[in-house]
Amino acid sequence: MPNPFSESVSSPFTTFRFEVILNLNEPLNGLSNPVCNAAFAECSGLELSMQPESFNQGGDNQVQTHLKSKVSYGQLTLNRGMTASKHLWVWMEAAGAAGIDARASGTIKMLNPDGSQAAVFKLFDVLPVSLRGPSLNGRTGEIAIEEMSLVYGRLINGESEAGGSLNFSAGFGAGVNASVGIGVSAGASTSVSGGPGLSGSFSAGAGFKLG
């Protein structure tokens, strides 16, 4: 008999197959987009964190209050086998030159074994901060490895969507009965929803009776 619980659990992604693509925000001499589109062996540093501001209220040492603070991001590290391509070196030199905007934006895609996309991370305002050449050793036959470190201004999961909803309703009714009957009624309702699209509605009604 199949287990309904195990059937609802998705298999975790694998890390051995991924794709890094970065495009310059502004064109630079000697470089073309994508400035970074290489078969990297390793990629690390996809990270965002927030250090909250914490304090105790009214001398209560048993309860701590946490306030939101600024978000900080990790430092991306890419490793690849060195080839004749000098794109990363030219990009690093441009990043250190005065008056040149060498920032880039792009994606890091995690791929399934069959090559289909499993997940995608989007990076903005990416800037190289270091580039390390290979360690050379005449006694071994190891592959020459380049390592580049980059900082970025924002990181989002490309599959996530932000949305919210707001619902509001109000009504009012009043009636007075005497030798002459008077009735007044009014109603109003509105709804707003947000997400990739925005929709809203509004309705109102009023009635008056004398007799």
C-alpha cells in the first residue's frame, strides 16, 4: 500500500549542475555580454541575513524584544578551470578603474540532471572584488583553477512572488418609528488584493423610506 506522506514529499535538488550568467549593466571596452558565462566548478555565497536590534522592555529580563534591521548579503565565490578567456581579468581591472561602472546583474540557475531548471537566484549590482590565479606546482598535474569573489546589492529567489491582500467592509443602518415612519440604510464594501496583478472592487447602496 503506498504511503501518502512519502508521496507528498519532493526530492531535494542536487548541486553538481548549475549555470552562472552575468551581464554588464553598462557596456565596457574589451568586454561583451555575458561577461560571465562559464562552466564553474564551484559556486558559494548565496546568502542574505539580518541582524536584529534586541532589547528588554521595562527591566523584564525574561522577555526580549527584537526589531528589524538592515539586510546584508554574502560574498559570492566562483571557481573554474583556467582557460584562454581573459574576460574575468578585464572585468576585474575595469572594476578598479576610476569613473567606470563595472557592475553587472544576472542569474544562477540550479539544474536537474536532465538539464531542466530546478531553481534560479537573481543577483543585482554585482561587482568583482578579487580574482585569484592558479597555484602552480611542477610536481603535480592538477588543473589550474581561477577564483573570483564578488559582492552583490540584492539577492532574490526568482521563483518567489510577493503579494498581499486587504479587505475592508463597513455598514451603517438606522431607523426611527413614530407616527410617521422613517427608515435610512446605507452600506459600502471594498476589497483590494495585490500580487503580480492588482484587482479591486467597490459597491455601495442607500435607501430612504417615508410613510
